[in-house]
Amino acid sequence: MPSKPSAAFVFVLAFFATLALYPLVGGKFGVDLVTKIMIYAIFALSLELLVGGTGLVCFGQAAFFGIGAYATVLLSPSSDPAGLALWVFAILAASIYAFVVGALSLRTSGVYFIMVTLAFAQMAYYVVHDTPLGGGTDGIYLYIKPVFGPFDLDQPNTLYFVTLLSLIAVFVFLARLSVSRFGRALAGIRVNEQRMRATGFSTYPYKLAAFTISGGLAGLAGFLFAVKDGFVNPEMLSWHLSGAVLIMIILGGIGHLRGALIGAFAFALLQELFKSEAIFGAFAKHWHLGLGLSIIASVALLPRGLVGVPAQLQERLWGRSSRRAQSLGDTDVSH
Amino acid sequence: MSVTEAIANRSEVLIRCEALTRQWGGLIAVNQVSLDFCLGAVHAVIGTNGAGKSTLINMLSGEIAPSSGSIYLKSENITAWSQPRRAQAGLGRSYQRNTIFPSFSVLENCRLAAQSRTPKPWHWWQSASSCAQSLAAARQAAELAGLQDWLDQTAGLLSHGQKRQLEIAMCLAGHPKVLLLDEPLAGMGAEETDRMLTLLEKLRQDHAILLVEHDMDAVFRIADQITVMVNGSVIASGTPEEVRNNAEVQAAYLGGH
């Protein structure tokens, strides 16, 4: 890591500081919205570890999110509020499912991997959708929200800060991971798996570990989501959500952790924008159209995602400057 | 190392294959090949395109499973070992086509290769670049290959010749005992070829080297033993002198070279 703080580092610091101060001005609706977006950001970070960190395009990430959420509701005691154990169980449940899915799907690669992860996610979806286990299509309610020591997660502001702390913890964890031996090996696998094997790395356990960690982090996001809404339904495991989180990291810029942060916020805010009747009137009903078009436009115009905008502007203004390495289509460690 | 030691070492077979065969349907890429590769010797395998040289390297390094036959590392049968396990046991290879990590720096390419010696993936809080052991091995390998002035360069921006050097450096960074080099001189200029041959001379002392190469001048200059393959089979194997004078080789391959 460089000794002088990079622009990326300053950005991330400012980003988290802004989030920490937001409840002072946010109001009830705002706090609720930003809590939701921060949960999506954790979810997006979990996928970024796979896609940007390891080169594994998982199209079934919602299953881990949903399993984390369902585990939270199903394992909640019916009388007293749950404690930290519930948090652990939710993450564990998602990790275990990710381990099983990873163990099988990582035997394939490329487009087959994408399809197999999707298939496993659909499997989980139909289990909760078509069996009484999770209340079927109606979903189930979480009546008593967990209490972590002095922190009652039923309080919106408390939940906001617990979510923010989780987001920061996940971000720092992944940032450390990306420059560790493990993370560097994952990066090597992303760029050239064959070479990694020839060098003496058994790549399968590395990928499986990454997949399991990613599933656990998605499960954490699912836990927070279940606690926030107090309700889970099968749509939390649907492929729409797997697609949405993939779009978030593409929108933000794959290959950068802060891309997942920016992408989650951009996606959610665009969604709110196009859903707003105050701005779009009756057309707000068709918000999918506006959201879709704006995503197509941003992918076409910003091939490196929102993270790449400063560099892209710089190149526009000062010509193709020193950033030659980026022409290689793949950037090295960066937050 | 003294001359006598070198000669004594030469008798030590590091890697050996017996009746190694690989076929794809009706095509026999490698047919009943039995060869020894000794410590302290450069063993060149030559042959036309499609003679099965790369397939042979791929089988020895574990990238492709043989259809039949066995491979021994010293006295151990490693035929069923995975490629990473063989690499851990001391088999290093370089590729005919560059398979470097283009977006990483030269040093990081070598460091990552060296990291395979001290993987410690569970040390997630510890920065990989603080691993003194793999950094030292990486620097040393880069220096051996002549890249000491290019450590911070992005590997994808190196010249072709430098990328070939990096291939070798990455192979060396893992401290292998056996070097399986697939056309290390391909596309190199005269000066770069010279430097690479000097490096191979140096590496010969404490490695067993399998050299697949098309540059005949280089092969005859450096090889201790030459094996000629045609259509997957070995038609001759011996000292450069023996191979040069072999009538079958002249007819089949050297064409009166």
C-alpha cells in the first residue's frame, strides 16, 4: 500500500464519513433508504470478491442473500429477542450453502459456471417458494428483532449504524484480503489460472474458499435486510436480484472495491429516481424502462464503470496520458 | 561446482518417463516415449511442428494426463499427481506462448510465482508484499533472467524478448529442480538468444533441463543430449554428435543441415 494516501483512499474515507453523518439530516425515510442501500453495498461487495477479485461470474448470488435472510427469520426465537448467535447462524447458513454450491459449480468454468450457479440459486428459490418451510409465496415475518447487547436493532438509527459498521468492516476485510497472499493468488487465478497451477497453486481450494467467504458476506447482507424489513419472501432469492447485484458492480466498475459501493448507491438511487411520481408522474409506473435505458447508456459510455470516470475525463482533457496500464484491460490491486 | 561433481551429478536422473503415450482418438500425439532427464544436463527435444514435443512437456508437467505410460520424479511414480503437486515437488515449466500476468508488475509476476513456496492463504491480514521470502526469491529470479532493471514495469508492456525472459524468471522463482522449457528462444533476437543461452549454461549446474527448441544452432551449442521426435515417436537420442551423424535423423528432419 502506498505511503501517501491515494485518491481512492481519500474517497472511501469521505464516503464513510458522509454516511456516518447522514442520519443528522436524513430523516426517517432517508435513514431507511440509506440503510437499504448500504445492505445492497455489502451484498455487492460480496459479489465483487468473486467477479472482480477471482474472475468468477456468479449468477446466483441472491441465493446466499436469501438464505441469510430466511435463516434469520426461521432461527429467531419466538419469545425473547435473538442475540449475536443469530447473526452467526445466518452467515453460517449462507456459507454452508455457498460451500456446497461452490464445490460442485467450480468444477465448471466460463458460461457453464454462470449457468450452474444460476441453477443452484433457482433451486433454493423454488424450495422456499413452493414448500411450507418458509411460508411459501407469502413469505414470513420477523416479529421480534435481535438485540446485540446494548444495541436494539428495532431502532432505525441503531440498525443504520450497525449496518454502516458492517459495511466498513466488510470493506476493510476485503481490502486487506485483496493484498494478502490469498488475495494475490485469487488475482493470479483471475488473470491466468493455468499459470497458477503450473506455478504450484491448487486453484480449486482457493476458488472454493473465495466462494464460501463471498456467500457468507452475502448472508450477512441478507441478515441485515431481514432485520430491517422484518419480512422475507422468495423474491429475495430470485434471479432478478442476482442480476441486479451484478449490474451494481458493473455500473460501479469491476475490479475495484469502491466500485461495488458506488454501484450499489448509483443503482438504488437511479431506481428511486425513476420510481418517483413527483418527477415522472404516471410514467413512474414504468420505472424499469428508465432504469434499464440508463444502465445501457452508462455501460456503453463508461466501459470502466463509474470508478473509471475521473480517468476517462483526464484522458479526454489531456489526451492519452500516462495511464497506459489501463489499456491492458485489467487493473492491479486497487480499492 | 567442480567438473567432477558435475559429471557425478549427471548420472542422477531427476525425472524419467517410461513408454509415455498420449492419443486423441486415432491421433497418437506421443507414442511410447521413454526418456531420462539428469541433473546437470540440458536435454533438448527437437522435431517438426506436431512432433509431440509440447504434448510431452504437458504430460511431464501434469497439464495433460497420459493415455498410458508412467512418469517418475527421482524414484517416485508421479503419473497420477496433479500439476500443482508436481510444481510443489520441483517441476517448473515455461510456456511456448507467453503466459505471464500482463496486468501485474514484473516483480509481482515473479513474487506470485515464488509465493507458491510459502502460500499461507489463511494469513489474510498480512500484506503479500511483506513476505520477505517470496520477495527475495522473486528479485533473485528476475535478476537471473536479466530483468533487474524492469521490476516495476507492467509485464504486458515489456518487449517480446523481455516477456520470454519473464517466463523463465517466473519459472525460476519457484525454485524448481527440473526445468521444462517450451521454446524459450522463440522470437528472440541474436543478442537475447545469447543471453538466454548463457543463463541456461548457468542453470544447468543444479537443474535438470528439458529444452524444446527450434533454433538448431542454439540446440547444438548447448545441449548435452538431443532427442529427435517425429510424429510422436523418438527416432534418435544421443549426444549432439551422434544425432548429427544419424542417417535417419538427417533424412527425416535435419535435411542435410
